[in-house]
Amino acid sequence: MLDSDILVAGADPGFGAIKLDTGDTKVLFPAVICKGNERIFSTLGNSLICKGTDLETQISSLDVTVTNNSTEVERHYFMGSLAESLNPNEAHYCWDEDKSSDEEATALLVVALALAQKGPKANVYLGTGVPVKYYASLKEKYESELKGSFSVTFHSGPLEGQTRQLNILRSRVLPQSYGVFIKETLNEYGIPSSAKLFSGYVVVIDPGFRTTDIATFYDGVMLDPPNSFSIEKGLKWAYIGVAEKLKELTANQENLIETDDKELDKIFRVNGGLYPWNNGSINLNPIMKSMLIQLGTDISREVKKALKPMLGKLHTVLVSGKVGEMIYEHIQLENKLLIDNPQFGNATGFRIMATTLVNNIIKQSNTPL
């Protein structure tokens, strides 16, 4: 693939959504996937639906075939909102903690990279992350296995009929939350841009779909556990609470509602929190608000408990992630700061890390023997 473009990307493949940043392109879609099949009726009327830009329209119609060119294994998938719509019973999140060996999780990442490509072929340098609690056990495995040659063929949308090839040359892996710290402390060239954050105690709170990652830094160095850790609570926990309350509210009705986190994620993301029911809808937003207040309170309590010895020395608490934005006002910690574009905090930081990797490789190749 010598005629390929170079693509430097930062990926945050969360349990709820895929986030990818290449600098001039950002890709975001629900991390939902199912096996694809022949489409007959579901293609009708698609030409009448405009989702915005070509990229946004393509993301809304991810009917793809992903091929691992090394193993020649070929899989047909529906992904993102298309999977939710066409096959809601089979569409699912990728719950495996080790996404490097999860075929479906790898496919989601590969498709995100293909969407960000400017041409038919690309050589990829990838920066990504894993939850804080799994970093020690998964770092080397991720860096050794998130490589290889892949092809993505699009069966619908603006890219229908096109195949994009990509070759992941190298992957660098950091703990989740570290990407946020990089984004807030280094510029696009990897040069320090915030002296304050490189001095003293700084904490990053990064709530996600299943877990909340906490990273503590002292003079720019990330501290080991127990000062950096994961809390097994995130947006999914709030959805479970909403589902239980919804079931309780409709318990005496003929049509009792039993739902799950995947359906509720779509209800809040697409329907604005209005659950269709009995020729009308149930407004779930008040219930969700109470769950988010509790989530923010619980995370604050866990952070205060774990970091009690240094609590008075924390001069900055960075809050990131879409979930972080949702609960920011309920986080009970002093000196808190919601970062810009919080949903892409990690992805952007991982991209800056990957850019530094590429620059180092170029310097080494230009060094005379």
C-alpha cells in the first residue's frame, strides 16, 4: 500500500459509542452492531431522507462488509442507528473488556477509520485507550493485536458500492482519561500548552457508558492505583434506574413496559426522552434527571473517599465525556472544569499521542547512520 495516504487517528471505542478524531474529521456513532442481511423493504424511501453532511448521512446507513485481509474472514454487518432500526432484537453493544480480540469491536473501529479516510487506501497510525483498571493487563495485547490490513465495502449511503482499504501499521495504547490530560496540556505539535496542569495535583473524571475512569496526575505524571481507578458505574446504571421506574409506572396497565439500556439510549438520543406509549408518550426526562443527579453524587463521593489525603491540594478537576457533560452540575468537587468538546476529549488526546509517534518515527528514519 505504498500509494496510500497516511491517516493519524485517535479512537475512543467506548461501550456506548465509537468516537474517532483525525484532526479534520470527527466520527461518532452508537457502538451497536448485528449481522447484516439482504435488504428489501428497508431501502425504500432512503433517498428522501437527508441526515446532514455526506458523512452524517453515511453514518446513519452503515450497511457494510468488513474483510480481514490477513485471515480473509469476511463479515456483513449493520452498525449504529441502522442496526437499531433494522434488527432491534439482535443489535447489541460489544461488552467484552478486551476489544482487541473481539471481532465485532474491531469491525466497529475499522469502519470508523474507513469513514475518516480521504481516499480509497490509507496507512493508519492509531492512538487508543482502555479503562484504567484494565490498562496493565491489556496494553501490550492491544498494541500487538490492533494491527493489520482490512477492507470495508459500503452497501448503502453516499459511499454505496465503494470499498476502502486500510492498513493499521502501529497502535499506541494509554489509559482512558490520559487522552483528556494530553488534549488539555499539549498542542497539536505535542508541545506543552498549560504550565498549570503540569504542576501539582490534577484529576480527570471521565464518566462513560459502563464505567467512570478517574486519573490523578502529579506534576504531569499519572499516579498508580489506588489514586487512579475505575468506578463500575456510568450511564448504563442510570438507564437501568429509568427502566425500573418505567416498569413500575406501567405495572397496572395492560401494556406493561419492559425496556433496556440499548432502547433507552435511542429514546434519549433520538426521541428527546419521550417514550411512545398508548397513542402518546411518557416523558422520561424527569426520571432521568434524578438518576443523573444521583450518578454525579455517587461519583463525587467515591472520588472524595479515594483521594481524601490529597483532596485539599487538587487545583483542577477536569470533567470529560458526553456523560460527564450530562452530570457536570451534579459533581460535588471544587475547582471542576468541563473541557471543550468533552465527548471527543480522549479521542483528540489519543490522536495527538499518535501524531507524536509518527513524528518520532520520521525523525528516526531521517537520522544519519
